[in-house]
Amino acid sequence: MNFHLALVYKCPADECFREVMLTVGVALHRLGHTVTWGDNLFRTDGTNIVFCFWRNPHAAPPNSIIYNLEPIVPERVADGRVPLQELRRFPVWDYSPQNVAELRSHGICATCVPIGYVPELTRIKPQKEDLDVFLYGALTERRITVIQTLGALGLKVFASQSVYGAKRDALIARARVVLNLHSESAIRALETVRISYLLANQRAIVTELNEGDDFPEAYRGGLFDSSYQGLVDTTLLALGDDDQRRNVAQRGFELFSQLDECEILQSVIGENTCAA
């Protein structure tokens, strides 16, 4: 089969989807499919797999699968990042079971396609860890609050919503802990796009995990998790024990590397994407 991976690209923030595209493309190629790539380009032959669809939901042709990587919350629906009406025209892949259930409740043909591992994801070279905590992503108020609290405790912290590619990877390598938390309190899906890349590179992660959150059991034991209220204490705990931090990071890599992306895609390609 022919697949074309299309990123609907508008601004540098859309670079955050590159690693997922790499994962899908490498796995499809290993499965024997023809794979092409392009930003803001679509093909009439084969199947387009579209990332960042919401940037231009009228651009994708009928022969497309939409890979939704946005949490399904009212705020994202209201601002158009989850365009429900337009999504009804396509089969949709989504990384989160909770997202899939919500999409189906709106009459959307959605299938859970978790983000898996390919060896090409493991590419961040070790560096001297001279940074205590690194956070990347949108700097919303609830994220800034945690970062400022950690900084006030004397930790060396760095947060950015505008660093991508090699510069981001260098900061990840320098950080003893990479912090992950929801940008909005209503979100219940784990930020798997970010987490999967960190796990693939054996980084120590402290992540927000509240009651009712959608957390892949396959990750259990491979990162430090805490409610929002406990994130500061959990970060201090992770920083205070070098051996434990490295052991958890190693365990996270071992767990994630067992989630073979080829097996994941092979199980959904050609199947009825609306099957339970």
C-alpha cells in the first residue's frame, strides 16, 4: 500500500508532531509499504495520514486518515483544535482510549492507535546533566506555577514553549528531570506525544497523574507520577536519589521499547477503523 504522511504546518509549534510522524513512517516502511512525506501536501493515490489536521480541516482529501493528537476537552473543541464536524468525514486514529470514546460519542469513526516504539526514536546523545528540571510546551498558568515554585526552592529550572529539534534535544539531555503536566486542568489524557519520545531516550520523567486520568498501564513503573498538588514534592524526590532516578528511566525505556509500532500499525491497517 502507498501511504503519504502529511503535516498541516502553520508555525514552529507544529514541529512537536515530527517524532510521531517519524514513528509511523518508519514502521510503515518496515511493514513493506511505500511511504512519502510532505508538509501541506496531499496525494490522490494511496492513503494520506494527516497530522495537525485542525490547522486546515478542509484541505485533506477523502482518501485520508486523521491522526488526532489533541486531548478532547471542551476548550479544544471551542477553539477549533478538535473540529468535530470536519472529523466526521474521515476515519480517525487517536492515541488515547478516553479520546476515542469521546470522539465516538460525537459520531466520529475513531480507533485507538497508541504511539509505539521504533529504534530511530532513540537518538538523544548523553550530555552533562547541569539542569535540574526542564519543561517544554505551552507555558500556561498551571505549568508556570509549578516551575516558579521549583525555582524558588533553589533548583536550576528551564521552561520554554519555543524550542524544537536539536536545541530541545540538547536541553532534554542536560536535564536530570523532564517535567510533564497538563496544560489545562480539564485534560485527562496523558501527553503521550511528549512522553513517548522521552521514554525512548531513557530520560527521567515526572508527570502529572490525577484520579481519572487516561494513563497507559504499559508505562507503569517507568516514570515518576503524582497529582498536580504533589508534583513539587515528587520532583524533589526524583532529584534526591540519583540511583532511583536512573533506574526508573531505564525501566521506562524497557517498557516503552516493548510497544512495537509495527505491531500496532499492522493490527489496524486494512481493518474496520470503527470496530470496538
